[in-house]
Amino acid sequence: MNQQANCHSEFDPNSLSVDAALESIQSRITAIQGSESISISEAVGRVLAEPILSPMQIPAFTNSAMDGYAFRGSDLRKNSPTQLQIVGKVFAGHVFEGEVQAGECVRIMTGAKLPDHCDSVVMQEHVTLENNQIKIDDSHQSGQNVRYAGEEIEINSPVLNSGHCLTAADVGLCASLGIASVDVKPKVRVAFFSTGDELKSLGEPLSTGEIYDSNRYTLSALLLSPAISAINLGIIPDDKQAIETAFENAINQADLIITSGGVSVGEADFVKQTLDKLGEVGFWKISMKPGRPLAFGQLKNSFFFGLPGNPVSAMVTFLHFVKPAIAKLTGRTQTESQFLQVTTVSTLKKRPGRVDYQRGILFVNETGETVVKTTGQQGSHMLTSMSLANCFIVLPLESGNIEVGERVKVEPFCHLFS
């Protein structure tokens, strides 16, 4: 007979480890096929379907890195000043039509094409100007302050790889190469709904025993991404037929379905029953806190995540399981989680048996050391613990209580929420 555990037990032999659950999810999910061509002005946050090769070299021509004077490096004297005659000027976007002879120079602006035979630029602040001549001291070198053609990007060289999520810098890079449109992966269609008779939407009056549905609004915020098309299906009551109908509607319009609530062991938790009927449940319990009752499965061509009903549990499981799954659906190149090892200035209570994601605050103390403290009470129903936090303090499965001064593993939010 299998040993059973409820959601408050620290040990449950039927729960998957966090790593095993992640591996199971990632092994099942493949990127959505196809692509579409879009303007680079709409491309931030989208995932490249094809690599980008440079159609030109950058810089396109050898140019000045400074406002100053362009000259032949061979004119520089050793151990004595160099004196050059000014024979013209050249601005960015223009070309010097004459020829710069030995002993001559031209006034040049940043980004302007170097005249033929010139290979060096001296900053305007480093010259003495008198009678249409400049004097340069002997501290300067041939080739200085010049951007050479092709030194940044060679023609036909790879610039961005497929699977790359485009940033504002990438858009600027594409524009500098004359690329007006890019091929990107399709948006991932994500349908989500909450379950529970106790839930109400914002603006509705509450009766005794009812609460506002925070999870659906949290999920809506977490799904704000140019690579995602989010479909809010509202609140579904604790009714077996209503939940089954909601799933059937979601299957017809989504690549991924997310619910919150209804995956625990209560009498009115019908989500798992519906999953067993309509599809396949891969697993539904994880050895983690908060967030043990997490379901993952497949419904026809849609994948499914059943998140816990407690709001902190829903956020923790979304960030660690759903977000990487969405990234794989988009075809995005996966990035490793980023962790720090820092000293805790708070006592952290924990019992062995589950990986614990406690909410913490990273800060720099008076001696300049980065340390972490707890946000306080860690109940999975307390959204204040997430609102105050800027990191997770990740305590391993076998860990017990942690004392002040011990080193702990920390996962900053700046990476998780990016």
C-alpha cells in the first residue's frame, strides 16, 4: 500500500522532484511549427525562426571615431611634435573630394569617412591650432581613433541565431544592417481560467465565504509578452460539466491551457478527473513548497498545467515550470537559471522533505556585502510575501532550519521575470 500525504506533509513518496518534473515537461514539449514575417518595428520580444546573416559589413566604410583631424600616420614624428597643414573638412554623410598629401590634415567629424590615404585621427582636444595648422605632441600613434570597415561585422557573417528572443538592441542592429523585416515563430496561444465557487471577478460584490480571484489577474500579467497570445476564459464554477466544457473550449483555441485551483484532493476538485477523461496526466504532485499540487498533461494537441489555487503557489509553479515550457513552445533558446550564494541575515525555518522557495529580499549591507533576509511570513496564501520580495531563497530538499550567517542559494527575480 502506497504511503499517502496531504499538501501539508513534508514527505510524499508519490511526488516528483523538481528536476524530474522539469525534465519530464521539457522532454514532452516541442516548438510550434511555422513562421511569419513581421516588421522589425514590431519584433521586440518575438523569437527568430531563421538566423540572420549580415547583408553588409559594419562599419560600411572606414570612419572617424572622434571629432578631430584626419591625417597620414606616417607623418607622426618621434620625440618631437608633428605640425600639419589643414586643407579642408569633412562632415558625417559627406566625402572629402580632394587628396590629403603628406604633411596635411583635414578637420573631420565623428562617423565621417576617412579621406583616401588617411589612417589616423587626433582628437580636437589634443591639438594646438594656429594659423590654419595643428600641432600634435609625440604621444600619439598611427591608426588611432579609427573605425575600420568590417571590423564589427563582416558581410554574410551570422548576426543573430534562430531561437533568439529579439531585444531593443537587436532591432537597432537589424536597422543598421538595412533589414526591415524578420521571420519569427508564431505566437503561443495560452488559454487560462480559474476554478472555484468561492471566486469573484473584480467589481463584483463579495458574499460571505467568497474571495476575489487574484490568480487570473496574476496570470494575465505574467503572460504579457509579444510572443504570447493570452486568452482569458474567466472563472469556472466547481461543476464537473462546466469544467469539462471549459476544457473543450480551450482545446479548440490554445496550444497551452493553464488553470488555477482544482488539482488538489478535495471532493469538489474536478480538474484532474476531467484531465483523465479528455487527455493524459503526466504527473500532479511535486516535492516543492509552495506548489506541491501541480498537474501537467496533454489534451489532444494542447499541453496543460494545473496550478495550485493558493496565489503564491500559483506564481512559484508558473515561474519554474510554465514559463520554461512556454519558452520551448516559442522555439526560444533556453537560458540557464541564475543563482547566487549569499549569507542570510534571517533565521529560516524549514523541515526536510521538499525544496522550499522562500521569498526573500536581496540587499547590500553597511559593509558592502550582498546578503538576503526573509520577507517574513511565508504562507502560500500571502501575496504580500511575493510583492515585498526580489528573490527566492531556494532551500534544498534535505535541508532543515537555516541559521543567521549561513550561506544560502538565491534566485533573483530580475532573471525570472525577464
